Amino acid sequence: MKKILAIALALVVVCAAFAGCSNGSGNSSTSANNSSSAAQNSSSNSSSSENTANDLGEITVISREDGSGTRTAFIELTGVEADGTDQTYEDAVFVNSTDQVLTQVSENEAAIGYVSLGSLNDTVKAVPVDGVEPTAENVKAGDYKISRPFMIATKGEATGVAADFINFILSQEGQAIVNEEGYIAVDDAATAFESAMPEGTITVGGSSSVGPVMEKLAEAYMAVNTGATIELQVTDSSSGMNGAIDGTLDIGMASRALKDSETAELTGIQIAVDGIAVIVNNANAVEDLSVETIRQIFTGEVTDWSEVQ
Amino acid sequence: MRKKILENGMRGLFAVTACVSILAVVLICAFMFINGIPAIQEIGLFDFLGGTKWAPNNTPPSYGILPMIVGSLYITAGAIIVGVPIGLFAAIFMARFCPKRIYRFLKPLVELLAGIPSIVYGFFGMTVLVPFVREHLGGNGNSILTASVLLGIMILPTIIGLSESAIRAVDESYYEGALALGATHERAVMKAVVPAAKSGILASIVLGIGRAIGETMAVIMVAGNNTRITTDILKGIRTLTGNIVMEMGYATDLHRGALIATGVVLFVFILIINLCFSVLNNRKKG
């Protein structure tokens, strides 16, 4: 009796698998249809006018959860945050991972979202911002607006462990870690690291956006130079810079360019660049968005694709 | 003599294992209340439970969880509306109408439904239900309705399993008595057997509510997670569980405290539900 049951269950599983496969092929054919119709749309659009306005209807805004580094950077750089108040559209869809943003945008023609440049793939379309394509080169050149430098700063010339650690960050190994974490390295031609093996403890502190990559860098450095200990204090960019100025931190971290008052006291070194790509569905014909339009979309001032110019 | 030592030893061992589980409950309760209560005091009980604005990273921050409480209630209610009729009738069918041959397939399949990890349900919801709702019903698909349907499916095994055993536990004399009075099979089941299993069925629904209100991963993937109150079931909302899991990774200081306090509120909800469950269970016995 049990044997029959087992065979029957196996059959069910096989049937389900086949159904799944046929579904899959069905999906791919429909998506092919979609993309061809999208191509037609865009061709008819471009033939009739230069207008990139879509007939996709109401915009689905995809945002990240409160506190996410990507969201914090995005709302700061696009002006969605004003006077310390996050004005993200309250009817936006909030998801808690980059992958979910990608899935939501790739499955919804009317969706718009944002992801770190390192996580971008071809299931979605990255929109040029103010006419600049979001590529590593443009971010590095400073042409792409929604990007920010990751800075470290020391008071005067760094010595001992701090100097050795900074050398590590800017070395081939250090920059490789920056790339692995999804950020853009500042120096692709960096040389391999050779530690001077100084001993001691240093404290690094500041921006919570730089924090995760700094943690990885510190771990890797301490594995090379076992005599050194790096303590990480994650707060925010301004406290990081103030800490470096008053000497409580050996190295301060900031996820923005240093202010004039800070450069007067500190030596800043850029260790990485973080770019954020604004993404839409592949079927979306929009060719370009200005930072102002992005702000209007993400604050809910513009809610329909037909209003997007 | 040796037998007695062994017996006492084993008795001690079982007592210790029982204590471990009790200790775990006590520790979790203590942790929640010790960490959560100060945050509630700092925010103010009324501002915390009654506040409609959740913006922990604004200056000044606001920590109102009313939208999340409403969200949890909405989605749980929706799950009950979707899941209870389907589950209840499925249980009646399986207990009283199902041919043995079909039952042999049906039972393991329902149990399989209970074994699917919630993240898989969430992924199914995100890639199948969300686009379906968006295309056929409107909105962006991440909505109270989608989450309710998904949770309705997820609580089916709980409701079917418990209701079925409650119906099976009804004494056969109820059924036979009804037949003897001239009732048809359908009538005997619906009017005599099912009402007799009422308290067991209610208990299964209460347990389903407990499962629905505590579900996290599947819900945050389809619910949209908006922190505002809405009456449109095609719009999204955030649940208490979703609020905790989405922001715990970044939260510090009072924000962290507020999230633990959210857990305390959820904990109280679950306590009330469990209390209802045991009251219903006792009534069944008595």
C-alpha cells in the first residue's frame, strides 16, 4: 500500500515539475511579447515626437526600509529629505532588500526604484539622470549626480597602525574589498599591499554608510597584521569628522565630501565611491530623468507616468 | 535497587528538560519587558500605541505604531475571511465525505502545505499573486488583499488539521441518531456533527489567527509595508512583525527600544489569543 502511495506522490511531483516548466516557457514567450510590444511602443513614440512620456499609468514607487544606507543616501542626494524630515511618498512599496527592489521593478511595468550601482543587473533598466548614464566611469568622473564619495580623514599625517591601515585600504587588496562590497574603487591600478607590521590599537569612527565596508577592511587588515587592533565606532559623518579633529578618533569616516571647516583641520582621503542607480522596468520607455523629477516622484508630487517629462 | 536509582535519575532528567523550556519562555518574557518597557515610558504609552506617524529617523523622531496594529488586524481579519471557509469545508469534506482513496492523497498534501517554509510562500506571493492582483484588480499589487489571500492559504493546514480531528472526535451516536431521525447524510453532518465539534473548530480558528498575526517573512514580501492607515484593501500596509524585522538591522538606542516594544505589543496579542485558545479547549473538555 505504501509503495503505491509513494509512486503516486512521485508522479504528482513530476507532474508539478512539468507544469512548472511549461509555465516557465509560457512566461518567457509572454515576456518576449512584452519586450517586442515595448519596442514597438518606443519606436512609435520616437517617430511621433521626442516626448518620452509613458502611458503606463500610475507610478509604483519602490523604496527601501527606514534606516537603510541606500535609502539614507538616496533621499539626501535627491532632496527627498528636507530639514531632517524624510518625505518619501507614503503610498510607496517598502521592501527590505536590494533583491526585492529588483524583483518588484522587473515584474511591474509602472515601477521605479533605486539600487546601489554594484547590484544593478539587466532584469531592469537604469535610467540616465540629467543625461548621464549611471556607469562606474561616470560616477568616478563625478558626472553622475546620485553618487557620493566615501572619505576617511586624519588629523595631520597618519602614523603607525593608522598609516599602515590607510595604505592597506588604498592597496590592491583593499580596493578589491571595496569592489566586492558593491562600491566603486578609486584606484584600479593600486599595487599589492606590504605591511610595515606596526603594533597597537587605533579607533576608526564615523559614517554608518562607510561602516560595513570599513568593517570588512579592518577584518582583512587584522588578518594580515596580527599585531594591530582596529576598533570601529559607527555613528555619522559629522561626528566622525569631529572625532578626528578633537583626537578621539585616529581615523574619521564620512560618506560625503569634507566641508571647508573640516579640510582646514583634517587631511581627507577618498577610499571609494558609492553610486545609486534609478531603475525602471525594461518595458518603460523613459529615456532620462532629472534629479528634480526623481524627487517629485519619490515624494509623491508626481504620481502618473504621463506627468513625467 | 539499581532499578530505583535509574528511575529516579530519569525522572530528574525529564524534570530538567521540562525546566529548560520553561526557562526559555521566562527569559524571553523578561528580555522583552525589560528592554521594551523603558522605551514605551520614554515615548509615552499613548503616543506609542495611538500615534499614527512612524518616522524614527526624522528629527524629531516619531514612534507611533497604530498603523502597524491596524495593519496586523486588517491582514489577520482578511486571512480569516479567506482561510476559514475554505479550511472548514475542506475539513468537513475530509472527515465525512471524502472517499478513502482520495483521502490518502489529500491528507499528506495538506500536511505538505504546512511544511512549506514561509519565505517560499512569500516568493510565490511576490511573483504570482502580486502581478495577478495588479493586473486584474488594480493598485500596485502589494496590498492588504494580496497579503490576506497569501496568509489565508498559509493558515489552511492549521484549520483543516484541527477542525478535521475535532469533527472526527464527535461521538458516532450524534450521526447515527440524526440518520435514525430520517436525516440525509449531508444533513446529519452539517446539522448534528459539525455543531457538536464547534468548540474544536473555534479553537482551530483561534490558532489560525495566532499563526496569521505572527507571520513575518511572507507578509513583508507582499504587503507593501506602508506606515499609514488606509481603508483601501488594494493599498499596502505594514504589520507589527514586519516593522520589527525590516528595521531591526539598523536600529539603535530609542529606535531599537521602540522595535522591542513593538514586540511586546505583539507578545500581548499572542498571549490574549493563546488565552482564548485554552479557554475554548477547557470548555470542550468540560
